[in-house]
Amino acid sequence: MSMLRGSPLRHRILFVLAVPLGAGLLSALGHLVQRRHGRPTSVSESLFAIASSLRRRTLFTRPTGDHPPASETPGQP
């Protein structure tokens, strides 16, 4: 908690380190849920969406292939 009472630089460093770490953990949890069920579930999709939005908030973003690509035609699996 003392980390949160410091300077704005300390807040920024915490944000830069914690947000990508949290996004990675949520993404890993989404993969675990998908692997356990053998298919994408609403929970895993939600975890991927949250992780993706957290990644967009970071200072240095890089494209990652966490989320499996969706099929372009809705009728095909």
C-alpha cells in the first residue's frame, strides 16, 4: 500500500508493470479454460476481451496472438 502513496512517477511505474502482468494472467487463464473445455466458452471469451482491453491501455503495446482468430464466414466452424 505504501507504493500507492508516492509520487506520480511511482504510480506510473506500478501501472506500467501491473497492467501488462494482469493482462497476461487473464489471457493465460482464458487459454486454460478453453483447453479444459475443448472449445471457446463465454468465460474464456470474456477473459480474452478484458485482457485485450488492458493491453490497449499500456504504454508499449505489441500484437500478440492470444485470442484465436474468428472464422470469417459465420456458418463455418
